Amino acid sequence: TTTTTTTTTTTTTRDPTISLCMGTVTNTSLGCWCGGDCHTCLWQFGQPQTCTRCKNFMFLSGGTCVNTCTAPFIASGSGRFDRICSPPPTTTSRTTTSTTTRTTTTT
């Protein structure tokens, strides 16, 4: 008597493609939700990743939504969407050098 056993293994992997979740739908037409005050986020493996746009008067700072911007960042934007914490403007110092040459001729 010969007995043959066959085992089948099925492996399910989630799509590693990064999509953009906007509201409740990705740009590939899948359902999604960024959570909390984030309106638009990167979406991968069925999970929200970095936030790219906040709602509810919140400010985007480093991929998350915050109530206020911390120093040295500056709050910019108005309305319910698209408020961001921006780095302060850079200042460049300018050095001006002037040279005076005096020529004296004696005869």
C-alpha cells in the first residue's frame, strides 16, 4: 500500500505599491482612511503612512497634523485645509569691501 500526501501552501502578500489616500479613496480606487485630522496621506500595505495634507484647521509638520507649529517653524496658510509649518526664511549676510587707491606722482 502506497500513501501519497500533497500539501498546498498559499502565501498572501500585500501590495507594496505606495498609493495616495485622499479622503476615503486611494488614487487606485481602493477604500482608505488616513485617520484623525489627516485628509491626504501615503497609503501602503493597507495602512496610512506619512500625512501630506491636513484638515480641520490643523498644520502639517513633518508628516503629521498638529495644532500649532513649534519654533523655529512658522505657521502658514488659512482655512480648513493646507495649513503648514514652514521653516523660517534663511538670511544671507552680505559683506561689502571697498578699496581706495591713491596714486601720487612726484616730479
